[in-house]
Amino acid sequence: MWFLLLCLQAEGQDYFSGKVQDASTHEPLVGVAITQGQSWALTDSLGRFKIKANASSPAVFTSLGYKTLKANLVQDGTYRLQLDVFYIREVVVTAQENHGLTSATKIGQDAISHIQPSSVADLLELLPGGVSRDPSFGSPKVVNLRAAGSLSADYATSALGTRFTIDGKPVLNDANLQYTPAYSNLGSDFVNLGTDMRTIPTEDIESMDVVRGIASVEHGDLTSGLIQIKRRRGGNDIRLRFKSDMSSKLFYAGKGWEWGGSEKRTVNVGVNYLDSRSDPRNLRQNYKRLTASLRGSRTWNSNEKFHSILTANLDYTG
């Protein structure tokens, strides 16, 4: 007769208490997770814990910002965690100064994405001395470069001389006729105060150069600076953006196409919609903007000395 004998061996569990500290400062650590199998515990405000576990198996100590520690538990033990320090390469998300004959600031895509703008007016906070403000669309936004004081209808020659160019094409800057008659101090008068920056969206901008000094005469009629906007061309990605804050909602959708190798062809399309309500009680301060852009380009490389680009833009702003 044969007998089959099954032996089951169970390890005994006991309650262990202890405390967890920072390895450098010996300060107690709060919220450290201690786990062993199915058992777990968290440290309190004094870094203390109590857990039911086995003495023969290591427990795992984890905390955000600290290296994971594995250690066998002892009664009233002290466990110290090392900081988990890592280094990343320098990331520049601000505008860059161009060291040329004139004072100029180049604002790239990284800086534009960093501040999440709603219009070109928001980008001016990246200039030296710029002030960060919440986006506001209750009144026209005009640029104030090389001006001694604030702009006004009585003395606005400085604003009339600020030139905007988009993809090399000048934007008319001397025909702003926005005027509403005053009624209970709600009127506005911005006649002849330059380009309204609220009308220029930022989602398609690749870079923007702000020339605060005296620009070259090749740019035409200007006396108080130049803002050059270069929009994105090419790529094969789809871009979507939705922004919502206390007073405005913004939606953007864009797509790019690029093909042809050395003789590259590009097509970009984008649609932007903004609905801003600075004061829900005052309908005259509501602002809505709809813009659409269709841009195409063709590049020719006849030889190493000649490089030709033909571009065409179709834009709508309402």
C-alpha cells in the first residue's frame, strides 16, 4: 500500500513598524508607499508606518522624486531614500535677440507654443520689458514700438509707422476706421491707430521678427519698427487646437502637404475661429473672428547657384 503525503509550509507574518527619512536631510518623508506581496502601507506625517509582512522577503519603498529602495524589514527600523536627480538639456522657450545693425527680437515656434497666444498681441509680452497680461479682445490691440508715451487719436504718428508683413507681403497699416459712438462710456475711437493685432491669428506662424530699430527702406512706409511674420509651409501633419478661458473660446484646424524632393511643392490650409466675450453684459464688446488660409509654394533648384521659390496665398479674415 502506497501513501501520498502532501506537506504545506506557510511562512509566518508579523506586524513591522518603522520610519522613512530623506537620506540627505534625515527629514521624515510623508506618503511613501511600502509594499510586499499583497500587503501595503503609507507613511504618515512623521514618516512612520506599520505593515503586516514577512521578515524573510524584501519590501519595496517608493516615493515620487526618490529612488526605489528594496530592504528586509526589521522591527522599528529606519529606512532612508535617495533623491532621484536627473538632468535634461537646456530648452529655450523665450524670444531671442538678433545682434545686427538694428534692435530686433526673433520669436520662434517654441516660444509661441509656450505662452499659448490667441493673437499676435499676446506675443509682444516676449519682448524686452514686455508685460504678461490675460488675453483681452474688448478693444482693438495696436502695437506701440519706439513711442515715448501711450497711443492716442491726437498723437498717433508712431503707430502709423509700424509695418506688418506676412510672408513678405505688407499689411495696410494706415486705414483703421474702427469707431463706435460713446454711450454710457462704452464707445471706442481707434481711427488711424495702426493695424489691429486681434485680426492676426498665431496658429500658422512659424516665426516672427520684431525690429524695434530703424528698418531698411526696402520695407517701405514705416517710421516706428517692423513686424515680420513667417507662416509655416510644408509638412504632412494635421494640427488641431482648442483653447478655452474665462472670456473666450478658440478652435483651429490645419493640414499640410509636401512632396517633390529637391523641387519641393507644398500646400497648407488652416481655419481659425475665435469667440470672445469680455463682458457678457455688454454686447458691444463681444468679438468674433473667423480666418482661413490657403498657401502653396513651388521650389526650383536649377543648379548650385540659383534657387527660386514661387509662393501664392489666399487669405480670408472676417
